[in-house]
Amino acid sequence: MSSGNDSYYQGAAHPKLLTTTIPDHFQSIVDKFGPREALVSIPQSRRFTYEQLATEVDRLARGLLAAGYGMGSRLGIWSTNNYQWVVLQLACARIGALLVNINPAYRLPELAHALNQVEVEGLFIIPAFRTSNYLAMVAELLPELENRGVEVICFDPAPGAPSRSMKLPAGMRSWDDLITAGDKVSREQLAALTASLDCHDPINIQFTSGTTGHPKAVLLSHHNILNNAWFAAQALGFSAEDRLCVCVPYYHCFGTVLASLLALSCGGCQVIACDHFDPCQVLAAIEAEQCTVLHGVPTMFMAELNHADFSPRAMESLRTGIMAGAPCPPPLLERVMSEMHCPEILVGYGQTEASPLTHLTERFGPAASRLTSVGRNLAHQEVKVIDTKGGGIVALGEVGEVCFRGYHIMAGYYNDPQATAAAIDEEGWLHSGDLGSMDRDGYLTITGRLKDMIIRGGENIYPAEIEAVLFAHPGVAQAAVFGVPDDYWGEEVMAWIIPKEGHQLLAAQLRHYCQEQMSHFKVPRHICFKKEFPLTVTGKVQKYLMRQEALASLGDDGNFCDENSME
């Protein structure tokens, strides 16, 4: 519901919000869909029905209780995608412990910071990931962890690898040992604890993506993330008949909430295509498991479409999914709709502090809104766009900071009241730091981050607008735009470009192309051609690293060393 000429929209009041905890809702799904397939892990060659998954969850939950964990305990997981991740997610919810999601790409100092920041009591790890030897890294940290009373539990996700067979450093224990210890805890004890939980209890700590500086620890409740997952499922038309191909990382809100919890909230099946993103494995999983739903950030969909093994015919089972996490170019959406046979693909928008989803386009909504906006906010959510200086609501069509309010807003940043107060105002509005505009029907268009806005000679320039123009060029595979210092204008526009394979691009050609479609002050002054962009594990472009690299290459003549030339 919009409000006059103001950029304000209130989502629907129906259906009602769920008022159950995650374990209670999960049990209702198990009761209804017990024999149906709930979880498939292709890399591990494992399949679980809802009944089998519930059994695994309860075994681990009893083991956690036997180890002394319970309501309010903070249990970290440092791992790639595997079925154990999902089991631990649900087992923590079963006993009211807070699952702490830790980025698998963290190095030792980042891990130590995360563990200290949220006072982790138990840490689940896999032996290794790519070049990271987790066992060795944690063993180095172990004396400090033992002094703080942190227990380390290691499990090997490799197919058929019993964790008992691993040689663990002194001070660590295995997953199987933890399960065995659970024999001392009765089913009645576990049930009694679960019955005492409240849906507003905190249940998950997510770290913000950390594209700049140290990530903050976001505190989320059963009520936050279960409702967010369930309302997203309703928007997708997701049911027990659907099979969701999981290639987004579980450690991120996209995976925890919009993949794992979304599928479990409706009795559908989640198919783990790969332990970490691999387009070849994703394509194979969709075909082999007849997946109907596929999520991802734009770079993932690009990699899938451009892979040598891509075949439109193999994608015919797909129906819908969510593309989010970065600006979603209309040409890419059109390719996903047609070539991937995914006509109902939706664009999502939100942030970790909002559980994470605030907006979705509509499966059968107006074509223009599906391609150029992030849709409208979900049910039981409010959104407004405010002036970045005065704080008042701006008129429809004007650009300002996007703010959210509703059930989905975090309780705050863990042990950081100052940062919490800076993010959530006294009226309960979460200030996103994103810039956007709203139309008369409530559809929101994101123009960029407040901190990424370029101010050139007093003109506000929004990188997303320029990126959309560049991406539409037939020779451009990816584009990223950011500001760099300029002695005369204050800031100038720089564009990094990844050309499509087989295309030779010239900076002058791209500038001419831009001049025909946008105001002169928006046309990139600096254009650099790259083979790849620095990305987070979830595929988000790290513009602060781009800016650092650009500034490091700045010459005395005011140009950049790799400017206008192909790498």
C-alpha cells in the first residue's frame, strides 16, 4: 500500500506471520511429508527423506546437549556446503543454540576475530577447503581456544569418510564422538527443551559480507528468518513438489535462509550441487535431479550460461528462482528466462540485517518491473526512501536512502550497541545505506550504495545506472563502476570491463556508446579492461579493492597504468 506522493510502501497484511519456532515448524513438515525427499548432497552421494533428516538432527541435538551446549550457546561452523551443515543448522535450532556462520574463505586472523567477536563456545570445521588447511590453522589457534573453553569438532564431508578415522590434533573431537555422547540424553529431555523455546529467541548470527572493513555480527531470531524464508517461498510459488538446486553458500544468508530454510519450510527438496560454486556441477545437478528452482548471484548465472557444457534442453525442468546479491542486468535476466527455461525467475533485494529479503519481483508482474526494478517489499514489511541529508521521505521517483521496518529487522549487532543504534533509528527503521527510488506502484529501483555514490562537480552519479548501460553492450561480459579522485571535478567515473570472449574492445568505442545513452558527466573518464574482478565468496564485486588497485596504479599524468588497454 503506497502513501500519496511519498516514497513509502507497506506490504500486504496477509497471510499471517508464522508464530512458531524453527524446530516446531520443521516437525510439522516432517509429520506431513515424512517419506518425501528432503535433502540430496550430490558431492557426498547422500539422500535423506524428511524422516531420516529429522532422525539425524535429533541425534546431533542430543550430542550437543551431552556436550553441555543449550539455549543461547554460540556454535560456529567453518565449512563449505554439505549435508552436515543443514543437520547442524536444524540441531542448533532444536536446542535454542545460536548457529554462527563463518566464511570458508577466512584466513586465520579473520577466523580469530570472528570467534572472539561473538564469543563462540564450539566450532565445527571440515579438514580443508582449497588451499586452506583448516585442521592446521585451527591447531595453531587451539591453545588460545582451549584457554577460552572453545571446543573444536571436526567432520570430513568426503563421501564415505567416517570422522572417527581422522587423526585429530589433541583437543579436538569428531562428529561421530559427539553423536555417541548423545546416547546419554533422552528424547524426553530434548523434547522438553525444544518446547521451552520462544519464536523471538535469537537463533542465528550472520556476518555482514565484509566488502569493506571488518564484518559485523547480525543477530537474528526464529521469527526473523523462518518468516522470511516462508514468505519468499510463497512469492516463488514453492511447494513440496519443487526441488531447489543449491549452489549459493550456506554460510551466507542467501544459503541459510533462502535456500535451506526456504525448502524445508514447505516440504520441498534441496539439492546440494557442489561443496562450493562450480558451474559445471550446477548444470549437471539441474539435469540429473530435475531441479525446478535455481538461486544465485548474477555472476553465477553468467558462469552457467557461458559454460561449455551449457545446454538449454538440459534446463527444461527449471521454473523459477531468485537472482540477488548484486545488480541484475536486464539482458542477463532475459537470457535466464529464455535460454535456461526459467520464465519465473525473480530479482531479490535486501541485506543480512533484514533476514535478508525485503523485496522480490513478481512471477507474473509487469515486464518492465521484473527487468528494471527489485520489485515490492514482502508482506508485513514497510519501506521508505528518505533524503540523505534531511531524513524526510522523498517524493516518488526521487533518489534517496532506502529504509526498512518490520518483523524481519535484526535484534541488533552482537555486543555492539553503538553500531546497532547507528543502523536502526528510534522508530525501528533500519537504514540500509543503499540508494534507490520508488514508483507509484511501490516498485523499488536500486541505484547504488550511499558510500559508492560518485559526486562529480556537484552532480550525484549512481554506478548501477552506468553499469546497466555498459552491460547492454554486445561485447561486455561484466562491468563495475566506481569513483576515483580528480583534482578538478573532485571525483571522476572509472569503469572496469571484462570483455566477452572473442570481442576486442576499445575505450573510445565504449565512451561513444555511453555518450549516446547518458548525460556527458556520467560517461566513464577512465576505462580499464580486466580478466576478472575481485569477488567475495558469494560473488559480490569488491569495489573497495578495485579502488585500491586503481589508486596504486595512478601515474603522475593523472592516468592509470592499465587504462584503455586490454590485459
